[in-house]
Amino acid sequence: MRSGRAAGTHTGTSDPCWLGPATTAFLRGRQVSLLAEGPIADTLRLELATAVGPAGAVGGDPSCEPALVLARHDLLAGAVGVTGPLRRAADAAAGLGEEGFALVGDGSTAAVVATGERGLLHGYFHLLRSAATAGSHEVLPTLETVQEPALPVRMINQWDNTSAGDHLGSVERGYAGDSIFFSDGRIVQDRRRISDYARLLASVGINAVSINNVNVHPAAVRLLTDGLPDVADVARIFRGYGIATYLSVSFASPIVLGDLPTADPGDESVVAWWAGVAEGLYREIPDFGGFVVKADSEGRPGPFDYGRDHVDGANLIAGALRPFGGRVFWRCFVYDHRQDWRDRSTDRARAAYDHFAALDGRFADNVVLQVKCGPMDFQVREPVSPLALAMAETNTVVEFQITQEYTGQQIDLCCLLPQWHEILTFDVSGEQLPGDTLASALARRGRVTASSGVCAVSNVGDDANWTGHKLAQANLYGFGRVAWDPALSAREVLGEWTALTFPDATDLHETLIELQMGSWGTYEMYTAPLGVGWMVTPHTHYGPAVDGYEYSKWGTYHFADRDGLGVDRTVATGTGFAGQYPKAWAERYEHVETCPDELLLFFHHVPYSHLLHSGTTVIQHIYDTHVEGARRVVEMRDLWRSLEGRLDEASWTNVMERLERQVNSAREWRDQVTTYFFRKSGVPDRNGRVVH
Ligand code: GCV
């Protein structure tokens, strides 16, 4: 779905999102001091110079009583004037990792001390956040905090194609215009948007980015060769913001690029080919991050083509990257996409676990498995992926989708932060043991190898506001923030984003937060019910088509008939998927009596008359939630209309236009889903509303 603006027109200027000029107002005209050298320090120096403006100054001497001092810990050893907040920050920063920082502000002076340059950058952006949430645009905030990221890997995946002619347009599943990275088969020459993007990502603590689609189309393979100088320049931009650059590569690259007859991991010439590629890459980009690989997935080549397994495939490429410190992110989105809908024993939800769980412990230490957060594919409601809970001996990143492929495509408002919070704080054992969340499991592994964490598919494009829907910026912002600190609540993160993004509308902050907080639940209400998923229009994935994926090859069925619906994934009578979970969860999901309502149809096929824990029947729940969801969208639209003139016009108009479309879409969902189930079941709505 295009955003309405002419395709491919880079404006050169763009919405500053949550980093508008007001966020640095408290530094205007001040003296600041920076004690650090290197590419990130250079970025910081420019940031600070812009913030203080012509009347201020950026120096190096902390003894001149600057309003703000940012200093690398080791450089403070011999410095004079290390007193007050600077002394306290220096003491607190000793022993931190290179991304951590200590920040102390007494209201008139603030000091950020870190052991590495990246920590200084994180500390600086934290200061801006703190000032915004304290509501003081003109005054340095009072605060004292020491922070380190909970998760070492905090990565963004772009699904950007090198040319718009590729499958699904310039950005696969992109809803905000064309790619900011590529145009006409190569990396864009005007790199201002890339640099602005790097700044946005750095400001929320992202430290890795892969710049091209995991579906690597023929032209994109050449990023490794002809495109390398441009990739090196993009890596230089990201380096300045402390972000490592990665490329998605095809497993068949030795054939496509190397003219070899095979890509077999057991073939010596293939091993040598990858080693040569890595050597060339690291000659150009010494701190290159590595590769992302989608193999044996949705028709992509992979080790199965050669009778090998995923350990063979991933370790092959990891071996080439190891001498240079690179990593391979190996996606676990492996399932049968040519399924026979008549076959009720094959279950796509089982696939990732079935393929990978038994391989735990066999991957090289620079392989990171990339596991989608749910077992299917970023539906509005799924259980947490059992594979993400199973890989104790393997580096893992859990993959989220910021781009709203199945959640309204940045036309519908759907703030995903509450969903991500549920997933990251998921109780792994199901026994409520202290410190046993998914995020803490990833963090524990991260402390061993520094190679676990989270990644997410970006939602940006070259639309002036980056995300198509202005409020969808909160999902991008929020992903970075929960990757840094998974314990942050959705409300806290939204509070930050709202304060930073709409600094002049303080009286509306609560309203804006509430609007976003409820939007995921509302979206869930008017779309596919009770975790069953997939009632979307095939291919585009926007709007309702209840049977759109029912008789397809993709493994995406709801099995509705005249008596009931849902997928039996129990061990006793179904596909056995429930048995992939740790014992307490397996038992809970196995039985309708204990399965949570919101996942009932993911795990069970039940009659329409089945009584939910909520006290209503499944069929009545479908009627009620769809009517209520659509009503709430109208309410959101009306609320937004009432805000006219109270927010900047571009934001108001953009969101108003999207909400009008969402009202229509929700109405369509409501009427198609309720009518479909009325016709199937013959059970009337208790409230007499379903008439179609
Ligand atoms: C990049 C889903 C999407 C595809 C996407 C794929 C993946 O199938 O519809 O567009 O491809 O997931 O995650 O690889």
C-alpha cells in the first residue's frame, strides 16, 4: 500500500521524529565539554555543536565549568576539575562495559561518563530523554543513573530491495514509501536520510543493522562485489553512530557470484569461496558486522538442497567470518510452504522447533539463530515461539516485526509495545520462578557470548514522516527502548516517546498515550479472533478475507465448519505442537480448561457454543468483539478529530487521514467476520446485531 506521495522522491528534509530541536533546548548557548576521540566522538561533537548553537561552545576542558561534560573514563584520570556531578559519574562508571554509562545531573551541570565512546552516545541521548520526560525544555534535569543494555544484540533488519522492480516493491512489506537505502539498483547517492536514520536508531540504543532484504534478489547479491564501495560508505555512516552494518546474503552466492557449480557446505571450493568473500569485505570494512541468511525458507536456497542440515550451512558461513570477528544471523523461519491443506497432520507452527531444537549446542559461537517471536508469522496474537525457549546452548535473537505487515500496515493504528512486553516478560518455565523471563534468558546467554538479544524488521521508508503513520514512529522508538531495557512497560516507553515527539502539547500527552495503549487490543478485536490468525487478504495481508488462506499451501488454516473452529494442536488429539513447550506451559495449553482465552483457537478446535473463561460463548465473543472493536475505532477517529489545531498540522492531518481509512477497514472486518460465522454456524447474535 503506497503512502500517496510520489515514489522515490527523497526530500532531503524529514520529520526529526522524537529528536526535534526542542529536545536540546536546554543546551542552547551553553558551554559543553567532550573528552573522547574517535568516530562516535566526532558524531557527538557535531551533535553538541548543533545543540549549543553559535552562542555556545564545545571544548575539551572539563575544568571550565561546562553545563554538560561527556568524558571517557580513562581520560579523566589526569584531568583537573573532576568534582561534583562529574566526580560522581566517574566513580559510578568504573567497571562498566563499553555501552554502559553513568549520568549525573544536579540541575545546573550534567556529566556523562562511560568506558567507551558508544556509552557516551547512549548517555547523551538518555539525557535528552530525561529532560523531555521531566518536562523541562530549558533546564538541565536533575538525575543520577547508571545504565547498561540488558541485551547485547539490538538489531534492525531492513527488508529493502535494491530495485523497486523486485518482488513486493522497493521495501518488502514496507508501508512508508520507498527504500531510504536503495534506488535504481544501487545504494542512494544522497545519504542524508541514511545518516538521519542512523541517528534515530542510535538514540534508542540500536547497535546493528542489516540493510537489505532477507529475500536476496539477483541484483542484491552484487552488494558483495560491485556494490561494496557504497556499502563501505554506509558502514562509515553507521559506525559514527556506534552501529555495525550487516548484509543479507543468499546461500547460493557461490553459484550466482562465484560461478561455482554448487553451494554445498561440504565442498572445499565453496568453503574457500566464502573465505575469499569475507577477506575482501573486511579489507574494505574492518568492523563489518556480518551476514543475515534466510535459507531453506519460502523457496530460498539452503543446506537442504545438498542433503545437509542447518548446522552445516550456518557453520560454513560463520567459519569464513570468524577470523575477522564477524557473525552470521541464521533465520529459523523454516517451514513447508507447499503444504497440502487436506493434510491435517502437518503443522507449520511446529516447524521451526522441529528443525532446530535438536541442533542446540552444535552451532559455532559466531552463529546467532534468529527466531521469530511466535511460531507462525507475526500475527496479532500468537503464543511465544517454543524454539525461543529451547535453545539454551545457542546464541539466539528473537525477531519482532515493527513493520505492520499483519497488524494494519501503518494505516491502522496498532501500537505493538504491549505485545512485545508480553513476549519479553514471558515466564519461560511457566512456574513463576524469579528472573525467569524470556528477556532474562536472552540476557543470561548474552553475558556468556555477547551474541544474544533481539532484532526487528524496520517500518521506515522515504515518506517525510518515515513510518507512513506518524504514530507508528512509536513502534520504532519503542523497539529500541525495550531492547535496551525489556523491563520497561509499554506505558513508560510511550510516555517518553510522546514527551519527546510532541513537546509543546503537554496537556495532550495522557490522551496520546491512552490512544496508543489501547490500539493493539482494538486491532485484535476486529480482526482474527482468539489467536487463530490468518483471516487476511492473501499476498497483500491488509483487510479481511476469512477463507483467504484456508485452502492454500501456506499452512495457515482456521478449519471453521458449521459446528466450530480452531486448530487442534494438542498432544492428545492434534498436531502435538503444545508438547513443544516447557512442561507447565505444555499442560496449560493442552487443555481447554486451562488454555488462556486469547489463544484458545490457536491450540484447540472447539464448538461455537464453547464457553470461554470470560463467561461468553466463542460465537458470541466473535460477534461482541468485532462490533466493539469497530466501535472503538470510530471513537479513536472522533477523538482525533477533536484534537484539530492542538497538534502540529502535518501530524494531525496524517493521522486523521489514516484513522478515516481504519474506520472503513474495521467496519469491513466486522461485517465480513461476523457474517461469515453467522452463515457458518447459524447461531444468531444474542444482541440481534448480525444481519448480513
Ligand atoms: C521477507 C513472511 C512475509 C515475507 C517475508 C517472510 C520472512 O512470509 O510475508 O514477506 O519475507 O515472512 O520473514 O522471511
